Amino acid sequence: MAQINQHFLKLQAGYLFPEIGRRVSAFQKDHPDAPIIKLGIGDVTKPLAPAIVEAMHQAVDEMGAEAHGYGPENGYSFLTDAIREHDYQARGVKIAADEIFVSDGSKQDSGNIQEIFGTDCQISVTDPSYPVYVDTNVMAGRTGEADSEGRYEGIIYLPASEKNGFIPPPPDQRVDLAYLCSPNNPTGAVANRDQLGQWVQWARTHDAILIFDAAYDAFIQDPDLPRSIFEIDGARECAIEMRSFSKRAGFTGTRCAYTVIPKEVFGRSVKGEPVSLNALWGRRHATKFNSVPYVIQKAAAAVFSPDGAAQTAAQVADYMRNARLIREGLGGAGFSVFGGEHAPYIWMKTPNGLSSWDFFDQLLTRAHVVGTPGSGFGPSGEGYFRISAFNSQENVEAAIERIREGFGQ
Ligand code: MLT
């Protein structure tokens, strides 16, 4: 028998969302008529916008008329140019075409990026955080075992709490790689310019790399809040950014995202020589990835067309209306709720001091509502619960009513 990667055995339980799916399926099997409302995984519930569908149809026809084989591994220029213009230039940020790497998802990118760093690198995560950051570093062998609360030895956890508005300041020590997500999954908090400025300053002082996950940038409602880490002076020398079409344009089943690595951001070799992270990621991307399908990239480019932009903005507005309904509906009933103003997630304290998973189980069995236990995102998530705004208004209103009836205080 071949020896396995022993580090995988350190992983706690299964991946969060399949575990939720397993519990929901088991309940559904025993209660086939239960009208379950899912506000768990942040998966879109609206179909692709018409402008996107039209672009896909057209691209399929083009592929039927002439061969479109392997695309450029970093993305077609029709897409990278649209990204540069609309996501960056429009906000005063200059990004070169060869600093953008189009991919099939930010989950993959945020999980794979650690590969280009040494296994001795120390990482920090805000706690709670998207589980992919921690799990992929565990798999790579950058940690020891987890303690009884699920805290892995060797990772610096930065607690996100009510006290710091769920945006922790940078660590007071050096780490090599710091993961940061704003608008935040799972807490729904958003970092302002000063807070991101502090992180950039810290990264530059400590020669650290910020891995900035901006998958939810389209949900920011205040135009003065930064959507990109590159809106902050100095970030080009220390940050890598990930953005996605998943939530902003309904691409969770279609898959398209991108990572930006400026040419000024460097790591170092064991000999201490500077190495371009842009070049290293490019090398990795070209070796392990053969570009996002032409039809999908055409669909992604259509997100930036006038119709596509208007239609996807309307979808985001609908989800954000749901977020407001949840925030106000549960807040008004006495629950402690956070987030949901610039993000599609509401972070709530579990009622009656229940643990996150106990509340999950009670909510499922008594109210037939599915959410996500906060502890699944890290030890500081214990005692909290995430509710997603991705569903119809009707379902969201029904879920709020059931939570209020079942658990109102
Ligand atoms: C979530 O619910 O946290 C996300 O949908 C998961 C993901 O984007 O992979």
C-alpha cells in the first residue's frame, strides 16, 4: 500500500458544508414532508441573468462554427480587459493584464495559493474564517494537531469578536501569510479603508503577504468602502487578491473567478533571493490548469456589459434586501445579529447559550430551517450561527417567522 499524506489525518471531521448536507438529508429521509428552507451554504438561488445566457448561447454557436481549443491559460483578453476596466480602473486602480489569472473558482484559488509558499511558512487567519484557508494549510503540513476546540497548533488565530467589530487587527507578531476576507465570510463584517490600511502597513513592516479574499465585494453598499485591497496604498507590494463571479453573478455552478498578483509582490528563496510571486503562480497555473472554458469566459465578460451589469446588480440588490429582512426581523425579535449590511451573511448569537451545532440541530428539527454553525468556521465561531441571504424573499420571510416563533426571546 502506498503511504498517504499523513497531514490529511489531522483534519477535523468532514468539510463543513457536506456535513451540513448529510445532517439535512438524514432529517429529510425521516421527515419527507418537512418544508425545509435552506439558508446554509451561500449558494445562489436565482438563474443566470439573461445577458449572460445570451452570451453563452452565442459562444456555443461560435464554438460550433469554428474550433476554440485550449484558451490562454491566464484568461482571454476580452475578459481580463473587462476586469481591468470595470473592477479596477473604474475605482482608480491600475492592474496590468498579466497580473490577472482567470480561474474556475475562488475556492480553488484560495486553497491552492499556499502551494507556492514554503511549508515552514507561518500563517494567520481571522477566526472564524472560510474553512478552506485552514484546511488546505493543514493538508500541506503547515500545522500540528488540532486541540479540543479545533485550533491547529502552529496557526495564529485572530479572534473576530463583537469588541473588534468582527474585523481583528493584524497580529502583534510576524507571520508569513495572513488570510483576510472582506466583506467577511462568515461574519458579514466589512473592513473600512483605515482597517485595511493597518493591515497593509503591518504586512509591509513585517514583510508578510496578505491573501485577500474579496469574493463578496459586489455586496458592498457604500461606494466609499474599499472593494479591493489594491485601493490601499502600498498593497501592490504585499497583497494577492481573489475575486469571483460566483455570488455576484450567479456563477456557483458555472465557475469563474480570478486572482490578481501584482509584479511588485515577492517571496524569497531559501538562499534569500527575491522571487516574483506573479511568476511563480503563473508557472503553477500553466502546469496545473488549462483555462476556463471559452463559453464560461464569454459569460463572465457579459457580466460587465451594460445589460449584464444592470441585471446582476438587481440580483445582488434582491439578496441584500433579504439580508436586511433577516437582520431587522431577527434583531427586532431580540436576537443579537451582526453583518448583513455589506455582505449576504448575517451572523447571530445562538439563543439561550446553545452551542452552534445544537442550535443547528434544533433549528432544523423544530423550525425546518438550515443555517451554518459558527463553530464550523473556527473556534471563535462557537456560540454563533450564520444565516445566508441567498434564497427567495418568500422563503426568507417564512424562515424569519419560524425562527422568531421557535426561538424568540
Ligand atoms: C459559503 O457558504 O461559505 C460558501 O458558499 C462556500 C463557498 O463559496 O465555497
